[in-house]
Amino acid sequence: MPRLERTQWYDLARDMNWRFKYVTEEEVFPNQLCDRRDIPDEAWWKWDEPYKISYGEYVHNQVNKDAGIYSVKGATSRSKMFEQLDPGWKSALVAHYGAITLAEYQAAMSEARMGRFGRAAAWRNMATYGTLDELRHSQIQAYFSHALLQKEPRADWAHKAYHTNNWAIIAARHLFDDIFQANEVVSTALQLTFTFETGFTNVQFLGLAADAMNIGDVEFGALISSIQTDEARHAQQGEPTLRLLIEHGKKDVAQKLIDHALWRSWRLFALLTGPAMDYYTPLEHRSMSFKEFMEEWLVKQFLDQFRDFGLEKPWYWNQFLDELNWYHHAIHLGLWYWRPTLWWNPDAGVAPEERDWLETKYPGWHKTFGKHWDVISENVRQGKREMTYPETFPITCNLCQIPLATAAGHAAGYLQSPAPLMLNHQGRRYVFCSQPCKWIFEQNIERFAGHLSIIDRLLTGLIQPPTVPGALTYMGLAPSEYGDDATGYTWAFSPARVAL
Amino acid sequence: MATIPLQATFEGNFVIFLALVEDQATTQVIAEQLAQHVIGRLLTPQNGVMRLRYNNSVLPVDKTLAEIGIGPMEFVEAFYDA
């Protein structure tokens, strides 16, 4: 019997919206889980996904994808490929697996919420595939990293990280709890699928995949580019949701949700992807700088989508463009300086030829950041390793949970003052790294005000003893897991450079 | 006499850090304590007296935080006064 083409039956099969007779719309789709924002229920039924797929096709495609990457894995696991990888690159992998694996599971829960409470059947279908995608992503990244355990014990953080109070994971969880977990579905479609996934994940998953292929890490390159093919499909839930909001006069609502998520996503990607691309990836294999990747994927491609919808650039856009020149360099320096707090070994990435590359890609790097690395490398050469470790903690932002790098922005000439931004609310002082972080906090104070940053926890006695070792234990790190320089400080034993 | 937390940095540094200081200490002493975290670790030592800046004002060297009224989690910046 001849089979019908998908286009001949798809619209009928996905039209599973109906008017409820025995219960109310509100009972089935509570506004707390699906904030309709006064858009009529049946208007949501027009939700239309750009990329259509049947379940049979989905299964067929996904089986082929998994067969592809598992066969690559099968071949590489029998080789010495991992052992021979550059140590800085290995650190990028360990950092990635720790930060991302269980975030994918959070995303699965978020997709599942859209799968139940999305207000159109077509949306619920796409979100169901999205749930399966994110389960796949959490499982394959857990599986790939699990297979590395014999060679790299801290691959364990792929599973462990999100169950700890590591400061970087507090930052990741705060973001993902905000835009994935504790979010109704319309906001999730705009913040997770449209902003975070369409805007940013390409930088980590395709940009880093390009570097991986250059390096010869076919296993990781194949893994994350395969993951991203799923992303391209389920990230499409954002567009039709955005269209509906705009058609019904809710452009301001959409703009605010996107502005909020874009800034928060930028903060996390600057922490994770910035150092990986500009410092951990071996110099000869860097396809582009982090700034260049961001300019391609976010400034150019994502911004085009903004314009197509008639959205404005976020109000902080100029600040964001400025930060592409300095922010992740400050974060990298902080990650390295506070390296015992990490579950990976950061690669300083400041050998003379690497510094020259940084100066070429980021004019002024020597003046703003090279001066710090000069002092650090001199201490290393003099055998004063203890002077390269901190004796206190950085102040962390009460929104993004990341150390305040305002001093670097001021030193680099982009901020008028190094001072933190502050807010006093109900007898408590909150501090922020930037105007956008403070703005996000103030838009929804009661949502965020109860959270304690890692510094708040220290100051209120939750971390005992309140010392550096006590904090490391609180963060889930055993001494054998403390981060250290990826290359054994060899970069310091080259002729010292004078900051230009 | 109380130990209070401050948000602090040294001019030219890259990050704001937590400093636990005595509120009866003079600003000169505080400036030197803040310098311990930065000078010789992240910035090259220089000649010059260390001073403290708060709310864009340079603080008198012989006054204490308590006398000036600087409380917990205020922001101060140490610097070399050439």
C-alpha cells in the first residue's frame, strides 16, 4: 500500500487542540505554568513550527546520529587519542562536561513542561521531541565522560558538579533555575529556546567543535556537533511563540524576557567558553577568537533574527559589545588565580607567542592583563609559587554569582569606576557586577532576594570553617580535585615580557 | 572593636575581593592590609604611601573606619599616593 508523504497528513495529525467540555482551560493550563498574557486560547492553536518532523522520522534520524557518534567513540576509546591531547584542551573538556551535562537534564525537565503546558498541540509535539533530545544530550555527555574516568578522574564532575556548591556551579544553577526550571512555558520558549539556544549554544557547540576538529579530537567534535543538530530543531520553539506574542501586541513583554536571558547567557558563556577558546585551545588550532565567534554567531546571525521580528537591540547592547574586548580576560585571570576552586586545571595560556596572539586579537591586552601575568610569572620563576595563590575570596554578584570584574573594566578604560553596584533591600545589601545584572534583579526582587551568594554564605557562617580550605570542602572539592595550572607553569619559563 | 567585611580592591587590580578588617584600624593600616592581597601578587610594588579611597574621596590616614562611618560591605579602594 503506498504511503502518504508527510506533508499530506501532517497538519491533520498534529491538530490535537480541542475546546474542553468537562474542565476549564485554566484547570488544564494554569496560568502559573503557561502565562497566556491575555492572548486568546484559540489564537495559540495557530502556533506553527518551521521544521516539521514525524515521530518515525525523528527516531530514524536520532538512531543514525547516535550510531555515528557511538562508532566514533568506539574507535577512539581503543586509541591513545585522549592521552595525547593538549593538556589545556583536556581542561576545556573537563570544564565542559562538568558545567553542561546535568544542565542538559534541567533542560529536559523544562522541555517536558512545555510538552505538557505548551498551549498548542504543535508546540507540545515539538517540546516532546525536545525532551527526548535533552535526555539524549545528558545521557551521551554522561556516557562519554564516564568512559574517561580511568584517564581523568575529574570527569566524575560531569555527574557530580550539579550536586555540589561549587561557586561556578552555583552560577550555572542560578541561571538555569531562572530561565529553565522555575519558569512558565511562554517565558521558557523565549529565554531557553530562542535566546539561550539559538543565540548562544552555537558558540560553545559549533565554535568549540571547529577547534576540536582542528586539534584532532574527533570524539568531542563529533559529539557536540551532533548535539547541536538536535538543538537547531528544538530551539525553533522560540520563533512561533515570539510571533504570537508580537502579533498580539506583546512585543514589550518579549523584549524584556529576551533582554533578561541574553545578558545572563552572556555572563555564563563568557565564563565557560571565553577561556576555553582564547586560552585553553592550543594556539595553532584556534580557528577564531572568542570575540570573533561571538561576533559571528550572536552579533551578526542572532541580531538578524531580532530585526526580522521587529525587536530592538537590548538596552545594554553597547556595554555588551565593549565587554567582548575585556570581560572574559578578567574572568580567565580570576579562574586561574582561584584555580584550586575549580574541578579542572586551567591553562594559563600566556606563553609569549600566546600573549602576542591575544594582543593582536584584543589590542590593549598587554597593558590591561599582561601586567598581572608579568607579576605572576615572575613569582613562578622565583620559586614563590605561594604568591600565585589567593588568601581571600572575590566578591560575587548577587545575580549572576560570578566574581566582580568591574576593576578590570575600569582599568581597561570601559567603565567609569571600579565600584560594585549596590542595592539595599529589607535590611540586606546586594551587590552586582553590572547594570544589567542589577536591572534583572530589580525587575523581580522577590524571585531573587532570598538567594545567598557564596560570599553571603561565608559571611553568615554557613561555610565552616570560614577559611579557604573550608570553602573548598564546602564546594565539594577533595584536595586531589583542586585545580592547578594545566601545563605545570612551563609558560612562565620563557623570557619575561614587559607590558607594552 | 569589630571585624567587618569590606568590598575592596587596589587601584589597577582586576577584581573586587573580600577584606575582613578591624573597624578601629586606621585607613593607612587598612590600605596596607588590602595591598597584601594584590601588591607583589598581581601588581608590581611601587614607591609611595598607600592611601584609601571611599566614595571618590581620599580618606585621612589617621582616621579609623569607625570614625569615618564605613560599615560592612562598603567599597574601598587602596592606591599609591605618589
